[in-house]
Amino acid sequence: MSAVTGQTAADAPAKPVIPHGTMVLAVACLGLFMSFIEVTAAISTLRALQLDMQVAPADLSWVSSTYTLVVAACVLSGGALGERFGRRRVFVTGVVALAAGSLVVATASGFPQVLVGRAISGVGGALVLPTSLAIITTTFFVDLPRMLRYITIWVSMSGVGLAVGPLLGGALLDRFDWPAVYLVNTPVAVVTVAMALYAVKETKVPDRALDLGGQFLSVVGLGTLVYGIAVGGRLGYDDPVVVVSLAVAVAALTGLVLVERRAPVPMLDVRMMGSLRVSATLVVAASALFTFVGIVFLEVLFLQRVQGTEPMATGLKLLPAMVSFVLSTLVAQRIAAKVGPGRLLAAGSLVTGAAAVVLVAQQPDSAYGITALGLTLLGLGSGLVVAPSTAAAFAVVEPAQMGSASNAVTAFRQVGSVLATSVLGSVLAVRFIGVLPDRLDAAHVPPEVASTVVEVARSGGNGSGRSTEAVTEAVNASFNAGIHTGMWVVAGVSALAAALSLAFLTRTKKDA
């Protein structure tokens, strides 16, 4: 018996019992898995889809960009709708939409139908991503250590989804046509919906205002921002369409801040973001997925378009990043408890920056060892940042703001993921087209052939339409130069995230 409390050990508060806890976690993880497999599985189908439907090279990138653009534009609304109408209901709707969109693509008779299907899947991803995390936080909030442990496992599923996409896509393409890749999510969706309806308890805030103004401005602002960045890399940032798109994005996002500051129940609590510590946490969370998805995106392009690696082999070569990411994620929370989240986030960001620098050394004829080292560092560093950034967000806000912090971290993380492909794709394209004429000239390619190659590249192809050995080498070297520039951008973003972590996230609330 305790002399202070007069209680025996048996009288101590029991650990809360949460029915079907493991199944709830599995539901959330399966939803995240479905969302991320959409990103990399689609990339493996591009070549086959282009040949089957005679898609112009400049249009092909929209197969992957349409999904990520819609996710970025609608992800803030997904969290708000979950709170208003029920997190389980919105999650299940999102899972169904993911599978339905994939079925639309798999049965497409023309390229417009492919893009419609990708947009439907994007809406599904925007509903699933915030609500899957919210299901974990609302179910396990009474057991904080367990909640943080489950968030770590949930985050690791993003790496699994990114890894399985190229592997599964390559395996299916070896045996079937490209539509088979888009059927993967159908059986997963059936299992996920059944488990969700059985195990997940519905939670919602029934009197929550929908904040239609905020949702409209976020969709317009984020959508036009991503569109402008993606298209600007191909058309140039002085193109009227791009200028108008980015101007609309600035106006809409500015309006979003003003509207949310005055909203009684804001979709995005921008007042919370007035704290430098909160803002720094959100930027670090965004940079984590920007770095991870960005390097994977660049590596897929390097392996397939520069080194000519087949889809299945590409997936296998990406495994060091995925394995090290999952393992690093699983131990990150224990390390954070010892050294503090700020120092851990800084260290992880520096490791991912080092990964990008290592991968700059890749050349068309490089041995795989350089790639494996860089990808292993990427996984290790990202695992130390992605999940702990969520825990760090909870640590720098008051308990009443944890719901808002959860929605904000999810939104920033997904925007970082989407900007990775759009920003780095634009950087790559600008650099590729910029150096290609000089590389062709140095290879003594006749001017009339060189101009054709450059024009093909400018329209969105890889520039090797008039292939000779000299043209192919010049194109590969130019494309690799674009990839290197993208890696330097990633290294810079990682360095910024490390600086923000050290400056604002190593202090305790008492010190702040």
C-alpha cells in the first residue's frame, strides 16, 4: 500500500481497454497503403499505356500528376468532412473512391477516361489520408504511448506502399497488360471496408460548421499552385497560363488565411500556426515527404530512363530505401524519447540531405552500389523524420488543439509529397532542356537532327526520337543533369528542415 495515496497496486488505474485495437490500426494502415500505392504503381504503367493509347509524351505525365494534384487540392477538405459527417463514413467513402477510380482507369477506352479515373482516385486519397490518421488519434487518445506507437506504424505503411507499387506493377506487367496494375486496390478495398465497418467506432463533431469558404479557397489555391508549378516546368514560367495559375494560387491562399482567421470553427487553424514552433513543425513535416517521395521519384526516372532498367528490376533496386525506412521508423520514437524530437528531426533531415548528395554521383554507367548507399541513407533519415514530426506537432500545441494539429500535419505532409513530383519534375525539365543543345553539339549531332531532338524534349518526350548512339548518350547525360539538379534541391530542403528543427524545436514549452 502506498503511504501517500493509501492505494494498493491493484487500485491503480487500469490501462484502458480499446475493442478491436489491432484491427483499427490495420484499417488505417490499409487505407494509407492504398493511397501511396497509387503513386508508384501508376509510374510503372506509363510506357505500356503510352504505346497502347498513342498518348503524346507531353500528356503522359498527367497520369500520375492528376492523382497527386487532386489529393493536394482536396486533402484539407477531407479532414473537415470527416469531423462533420463521421470519420469512419468519410474514410470508407474514400476507400471506395480509390478503388472505383482505379476500375475506371482499368476499363478505359481512351486517354480522357484514364484521367477521369485518376481524378476520382485522387478524391478518394484526399478523403482517406486525413481520416485514417484521425481514426488512430480519436481511438487511442486515452492511451498516448500506444497512440504514438501506432502512428509510427501507420507512417511506415507509406514506405511499404511506395515500395510495393513498382514491384507489383513490374510483376503484373510481366504477365498481363497495364490495366491489371490498376486492379490491385479492388480486393484491398473490399477487405478494408469490411474491417472498418466491423471494428472502427464512428466519431464526429456533428455541430461542426462546414467552412465552405475555406474549403473552396483551399481547393482552388492548392490546385492552381500545383498545376502552375507542374506546367511551368514544361511551358516556362512566363507562359500566360502558368502566370495566371500561380497568381490565382497566391490570391486564393491569401484569402484562405484571411477567411480561416475569422472562421469560428476553421478548417485549418491558422491562428495556431502563428507560433513559430508550430509553423516550423509543419514545414519539417512537409519537407520529410517532399524529400522521400522526391528522391524516389527521381530515382525511378534515373533507373528507367537513364539506365534502361525494367519496371520489376526498378522496384527491386528501390528496396534499400523502403526497408531502411520501415526499420528506422519503428525505432524513431524510442530515440526521440532519449534525445528529444527537435534533435532527432534535425539529424534525420541531415541524413536525407546526405542521401541526395550521394545520389548526385550517379552516372549512366554507375555501379548500383552508389544508388544502394544513397537509398539506404534516404530511408534511414526519412524514418527519423516522418513519424516523429507528427509527435512533435502534438508536443508543441495545447491538448485542445491536437485535432487541428493532426489535420494540419496531414495536409502539410501530403502537400509536400505532391510538390515533390511537381517541383522536382519542373526543375528536371528546365535543366534537361537547358543543357541538351550543348550536349548534342558536343556530340557532333547535325543541327537539323539536334533541333528535332530538342523540340521533342520540349514537348515532354525524352528527346531521343531520332536515336543514334550519339543522340542517346547526349540525351541520357542531359536528363541525368536534370536529376542531379533535383537532388541538390532536395539537399537544400533537407538542410532548411534541419536548421528549423534546431532553431525552434529543441526547446521545451517552458523555454518557448
